[in-house]
Amino acid sequence: MPGEPITPAWGRTWLPPSQPRELAADSWNVRTIALRLRVPGFIGLVCLAAGGVVSLSVALPSPGVSWAWWGALLLFASILLSEAGSVELSHAAGDEDGSRYVVSVATIPHIASILLLPPPVAALLAGGGMLVDELRGRSPLPRLVFNVAVTVLSVCTAGLMAMSLGVLGNALMDESWWRVCAFFGVIVTYYLVNTLPVVAITTISSGGCFWRVLATNARDSALAELAVAVVGGLAAHEWLHGPAWVVAGLSPVLISQLALRSIGARNRKAEQIGSLDRLGRALSAAFSVEEVFDASAAYLRRGGPVAGCFVEMRDPPVHLADGAAAGSNGRRTASELTDRAIGTSEPLWVVDPGRRGQSSAKTWLVLPLAQGATARGSVGIVFERTDVFRAEDRAYFELVAERITLALENARRAEELTRMAFHDALTGLPNRALLLDRLEQAMLRNNRHSRPVAILFVDLDNFKLVNDSLGHDAGDSLLRRAAERLRGAVRAEDTLARFGGDEFVVLLEEHAEAAEALAAADRMASALRSPIEIEGRSMVVEASFGVAVSAPGRDRPADLLRDADLALYRAKTDGKARSALFEPGLETAAVRRLDLENDLRHAIDAGEFRLFYQPIVQLVSGEPVGWEALVRWLHPQRGLVAPSEFIPVAEETGLIVRLGQWVLEEACRQSQRWQPHPGSRPLVMNVNLSGRQFQQPSLVDGVKRALDLAGVDPRSLKLEITESVVMQDVDAASATLGALAALGVGVAIDDFGTGYSSLAYLKRFPIQTLKIDRSFVNGIVEDLQDAAIVHSVVALATTLNLTVVAEGVETLSQQRRLIELGCDLGQGYLFGRPAPAAEEPMRMLQAA
């Protein structure tokens, strides 16, 4: 049956197995060369033996045997007909060991020729009949030569045995028991000489056990062939009595041949069903494209006429080949046929008579491999012959290919699902689950060899600003481009994963010392600094890096990830756009920060925050013109907590938005209480806005609500924003500042001179005040450069009709120098420290 191995049988000789993958790949190692040479060498020995036996039969004197040319011609015709009438039967239908045998009536004319003709003539007729049958089937040359040589060897050897035992020609008429025993001796000789070389070459080519194959052959076919051989002997006996009786005597043979064909067809159908079931079970245990192909190739490799198989997919590109489909010629043919199969979306049966000269493949079955509704590849089976397929055999192999195609499609979908489960859909990078698995495996491996593993946390600075201002599509584009930059900066052996949001993680397994990890962070930072075009905007992406390296006692994946996260937090709190290496002390700081964050969340609801107010005065007269509201946290256990300690935490956690709204509303209420009599110039309350507050779409509504709740004149409120916050997105900042100006609220640029703003934007923004940072005021008396900077800011403000406030004024000499430079207003300890609202009216009265 096609698709299963055929056990060599008497009367039908060697059917070579499919070439194993290691031979098909043209790999010229010692073992492969030995395997390649053993089969041709054995065929040569069989040919020499056949030639030697024929020469011996010609040289030996033979008893007079009367024979006629027309009788020999009839025997040759019967040999040709019987060679085409072999029937393949299985030992047991559905047997999983695939054992089957071939019953061929060619044994009948072979035995008749042995008993009626001189050995050389009988060998010539049998060998000629086998040659014609092999040529008709377009058998490969090694098989043709071997089968013809074995047939000549077995027939000629049995003829010599018949001649020596005295059962040749008319001697067969003697019906003594001795002649009968001699006849059976001839049959056994024919069987052994035919079977032993076939068993030997089968074990040489497939690597099986000689004695096991021989026993299987004897079990499956010896009795059946013995019966057919006896019919050949009876035919020869009847021929000597009268040729007419031969026809009548062979009629049962014809009837049995028809019956055997019917049985063989039924068995073949049953075996095909069982074979498909076994293929299905084998494919059900395969979960990847490679596993499906290996299972399919192993199944097909057991088939008699199957020479190889291949799978070719275009998206993603995959080419797997086995046997005759491997190698450059096989791959070229497979690609050509795949294009045709994709174009037609129909199965292809293509006969290739081997004109390429370098392939044993004769027939190619190619089925398109569908991905959804479109063919994206093909699966193919390659056969050695062109005439071995009946219609039902073609249908069977199409079913086999369809099973393989379905399994490949399922495997591809399973691989896609696996890829989706362990890869990030946006960037295509490994996700958190895959990273954790690789990290665990890496730490197990490296711990055995006492080698460190490093983890780098990568966080894109100010990514939320892009998301909030330009939208999530722009944010996604930025993440994809950043992932490409990072992928190009890491080593091939490192793992780059997207951990979530704008956070990436890099796993360094080889050469993962701290120096190499920090160098990797520098490479990635450099890769990100080149401008990225997003929706027509050129953006420079900066990132913070947290680095942690495993060490004895700190070798758990969770510990390493936590350490890297703590180092990342240190890098961000130190100013962002930098790298930080984990140090043991960071754990204590992290615990303290966690406690601070928890207390901070409770403090807003518990009303633990207070506003302190610092006056802003005219430098010349010392008259108060307003205040700056400064938030303080009165912790129930820790007392007064410095703003530098809790403001960064509030900013990072987003609590700054709620806190900032409370500050706005409370400052406006207090400003209303302190306003002078109607008609007087209003005193201005300055309130700081954090970067996250300024980016909130609801900022303008929040300011309006604070003004309405307090009933205060909008002119008495001025919002302070640092220039670095404004310059993060100039267009969005301009729109927000314009909306605030429309409310009548003033705007001041805080810490002017410390950021990176362009002076050209000062004309564009609706601002009224520049606040000179205290770092310039501190050295204004002694440092000429500080004085020059303050003078330039004052001159610029005067030109643009802006007010200037000097921060951090602590001495009279600083006040006098600022007056000399033309500065309008001042703020600092010289005029008053920040104080609660209850103390401020008394201080104002004292100042007045």
C-alpha cells in the first residue's frame, strides 16, 4: 500500500525506502559517506554473483533438454504478464507495524522456466521480464539493476540446482518421491537466493535488523509463495504431458488472482483509513510548524514510493524539506510549484521525468496552504515513480496532504497565539510574562556558574505629556519608534521587553557586570537622543535607567526586578535622563517613600496641609503688593514636612492635581479676606502650578471654580509656572495660557533664567511677570556675571512691559543693588519668612 513500507517478498524484489533526511541534505560526513557507499557496493556484489552463476551455467555440461523457441516465447510472454499482475496484501489489516507482502504470479513462469529450460535461457527470460517491468515503472537505476540481478541470480541458481538434482526437462516426468523432494529443494533454493539479497539490502539501506526482517518476510510470504511455486511446478509437469492441459490447470490461478485483487483493494482501503488515523494521532502531538513537519516526514519516510516532502510558507517565510525535496534543486522546484499552487488554489499533480538529472523525484503532489481565505504557502509530497498511483491512491495522498495542511495551519495559529501571549502587540517585543520566564531561566543557569545577571529598567521621561497633549495614537507611534531604537542598541544575546506603559526592561545574561550594564544604558540613551518625527513634530526622547546586578544572597528574579525599579526611581528623582545603579541603601529609602506616599494620600482627606504666605513687596518703598502661597504638610507624627520631600512624590503619584486644586481654592479664599477696601488696587496672590497640573485639560475650569467659590477678582490671582514646564509643548502651553488670560488671571514665569526657553516665546505667551531665580540674586553684590544677568532680565522685561520679581532677597545690600539695576519687586527673608495666615495681617500692619 502506498505510504507504508513494503516487506520484500519472493517474486517481487527490492523496493528501496525513502532517503533519510541526513542523506538528503548533502552532508558529507564519514557516516553519510559510508551509508552512501554500502548500497551501491552491495548491488555490485549481487551483479558479480549473478554474472558468475550465469557463466558457470554456460560452462557446465548440461543434460539434453528438449525445448522449442515458441515454448520459450510463451514463457517469456507469461513472465511479462505475471510481472504486471502482482497483488499487495497486508499481514493483518490495520496492522500498525505496517507489515505487508506482495503475491506475484511471476513465480509460476519462473519455476516453469527453471524446470523446462536450460539455466542460462531461464535466467535470460526471467531477467528480461524483470527488466521490462522495471523500465515500464521508470524505476530508479539502482533498483532496476538490483532487481534484475537478483532475478537472474535466483532463477539461474535454482536451474543449476534442478539440473544437479535431476528434475530438469523430461526427468520431471519421473513421479518418484525422490523427484518430488528434489522439486521442493529447487523451490527452497529459489526462495532463499531471491530473498536473502533483498533482506540484506533492505537492512543496509534502512538500518534494520537482518534476522528480524528475514523472519518477518518468512512469516508473511513464505507459505503463499510456496503455494504459487508448486503451481509453477505443476504447470511444468502438465506441459510435459500435454500443453493443452496447462490452460485448464491455470484457470484456478486466474480466479484466485482476481479474488486476491479484490481482497487487496479492500485491505488497501482499510489500511488507508487506519493509516490516516495514525497520521492524525501523530500530528495531534505536534504543536509547532517544525514539529508537524517532522511528524509528517517521519510518517511519509516509511512509505515505499515516497521520496520526500516539503513545506513552504511565504508569511512568515518558512521552508522545510526532507529527502528528495531537500537541496538546491528540490528547493527550486518546490518554490516554483508553490507559486503555481498559490496561483490556482488547487492541488497539483506534476510529473517530472527527472530531466534535471540530479533528483530521484518523479511526481510532485502540491497542495496550497491557506491562511484564512488566502493561500500563503504549500505542502508537498514527492514520489520516486510516475506509474504507482491509481485513482484511489491519488485520493488517499491528497487526504494525507490535506491532513498535514490542516495540522500546519493549526500549528501556525497556535504559534501565533503563543507569540501573542508572550509578545507585546504594539512593539512586537517580548512582554512581561516572557521576560520573567527568561529571567528565571537565566538566573538558574548563571547561578550554577556563579555569573551575574543584570536588569535595566528603562522609563521614557515625560511620555505622559505626549500622550495627554498629542493623543494616544502619537504616544503609540513614539513607543514603537523608541522600541526600534532600543532594539538596535542592545546586543543580540540580550532580551529587550516592554514591561508596560512607557517602561522597557533589558535582561543582560552574558558579561552582565555593573560596568557593562551601565555601558548598555549609555548606548540606549544615545540611540534615543536622535530626534524622532511624530505627526510632523520633531521630538527628542530622553529616558531614565535603573540598573541592578545579581549578587550572592540577592539571586531571586523578584529581588532583581525590585532593585532595578528602585534604581530607576533614584535616577528620576535625581533629575531624569540619567542612569542609577542599585545600592543597598535604596531599599530603606524606598520603604520610607512608600510610607510617605501612603501618608500623603491620607493627608489630603484628613486636612493636614496648611498654606503659608510670603509677602512680595515694592523694593523702593517696601510696600506689600501681594503674597506667594506656599503649601506645608503638618504631619501628626513627624511634624512639619519639607515641600522638597513630599512635592516630588505628589507629582509622581498624581496626587499633586488634587493638592494643587485645594491650594488654589484656599489661596483664593484667603486672598479675598485680605483684599483692601473697594476701589483700591488689589493685592495679588501668587500660586505655583506644577507641571502635571498645567498639563491637565481641566486646569482652566479648576481655576475658574476657585475664583467663583471665593468671589475674588481674577486680577488678584497670579499663577506661577516654570519655564521648563511651558517649553515642553509650546503650542499646548500657548493655548492654556491664552485661556487663563481670558479669565483675567495673571501669569508669572518662575525661576526665570534656569531653564532652556527661547526669548522669542516671551512675546507669544500672555505673561505679566518674570521671577528671577534666587541663584542669581545670591551673588548679585559680589558677582559681576550675576549682576549682568539680572540687569539683562530687567532690561528685557522693561522692553516687553513686564514686571520683575527678585526671589531670595535676604540682605539690604542685595535690595539696594536690585534697586540700582531697576528691579521692581522683591521677595525673601528680608521682607518676611513664609507664615500662616493668622500671622500675616499683624506683619502687614507692622510693615505699614
